[in-house]
Amino acid sequence: MKKLLIVLNVVAVLCILKYASFLFLWKLPQDLELIAFDIGQGDSLMLTVPNSSIQILIDGGPDDKVVEKLQKYLPAGDNFVDVIILTHGHDDHVGGLPSVIENFEVGLVIDTGAICDNTNYQKMVEQIELLSLPKLYAVRGEKIRIGSDFILEIIHPFFSQNVEYKNLNDASITATVSYQEKKIVLTGDLEIEGEREILKYLQGRGELEKLKAGVLKIGHHGSKTATSIEFLKAINPQQAIISSGKENSFGHPHQETITKLKKEDVKIFRTDKGEDVLIKL
């Protein structure tokens, strides 16, 4: 069954409905669920909104393995991905998205807007144009609201589109996800320079508390180039997810990051251990 998706104004308020007959066939999840797919060296996560049939896919990993993951976790009969968020255009994040668009109906694509010329990214852009899919460029302050309790707020990047970054990782869409008192921070491949931009901005506005969250998706696969101690302390998570491939050639996650997380008493979940990571809040 297809869902009806309406995008209202620049703050990206989403109202997504399902036909009542489908709602009766599937028990709606009561928890905020985040799944980090074991898709090799890359990122792909699925966020399920409580008390709804809405799924948000964050990145698509390096290849079409993400299609199998979605088929496994989406409810039977549901072939609709409500929102795709591409944090940035590197192949280990965008590689699987052309296959997702080919195999599923998609309601909305949110892109960082940073200039990127790799083949998989360009293929995705062409598919979006061909299918006339709704697309937004992320910019700080935009929000996705679903119901009265769920808010996904973009806190980075600070531009809208067509900006060239020396380090594309630091153009990664970074967002806070809030549901009642539960909170998640999603970072893509954000590295230390991008973290500093966020900290400087929020500190200047007296809004550093906005970063506080129980769950943190660690930036850049647990590389030592991300997750500064200042950023980690500002978030103060109890749980952290690291998405990386088993025995990958980069040595991710780096021991420096693991040590830092353990020192802060953060419980670590890793996809390179050979299975998907599911966190319910």
C-alpha cells in the first residue's frame, strides 16, 4: 500500500498517512527504533517513527545489499521508503541508493547539497529527476515533524546547496532526532572540523544543550579524525553506534575512538562484528 506524503513549506513538516486497511494489518511499533545495517564498509541506517508506519533511511551503503536489508525489516506488503537522507555523496554512503530507488517507492529525498561528481551520486540525481521525486537540500534549522512528538532537526550543514567542501565528510548532514524525552544524534561522516562548526554555532546561541542525546551515531566509521572529546562531552551519550566493515582496510574503528568512548562509559555497538545493530528507545 502506498502512503500519502505531503511536504509543507521550508521547514519540511511531513504528514504521512497510510490507508486504514494496511494499518489494521500491521502492529505499529511503540518504540523509537534505529537499525544500523551490517552492509560492509559504509553507512546505512533505518529509523522507524513510533506509533506510525514511517521509515527514514539514512544513507544506502556501498552497494545494493541495502535492498536486502530493507526487504528484511520493512513490514510485509510495505514497499515504500518514506524519506531518504543522503548525508553526503561518498560511494560508501550513496552506492546503494540507486538500487533503493529502483526497487522501492520513495516519498522524499534529502541531500546535503554539497558539490559531488561521483558516478553513483550522479545516477541517483538522474533517477530523482526522471521520477520527479520530491527533493530537499538540507540546511541548519529545517525540521521533519511527524505527529506531535517526533522531530528530526538538521543542525549541519549551514548552507543549502552548490557549495564546494575541501573535505566532503564535513558537509555531512548532521541531525538530532527527538521523540518525547528520547534523543539521537546522527552524524554521517562528520569529522572534527565539522564538529567544531556545530559547537561554535550552538555555543554562540547558548543552545549547546540541544546536542544532549542518549544515542550517538559515531562519525566517519569510528575514525580518529572524528568524535572529538569536546563533541562527545557535549552530547554525553549512553550508547554509541559505529558503522564499519569487518576487517576493513582503513582499520575502522580506530582504537583512539574506542578508548575515548570507553573512558566516557559509553556502551558501544559495532556493525563490523557481523550483524545489524538495533536500538530501541
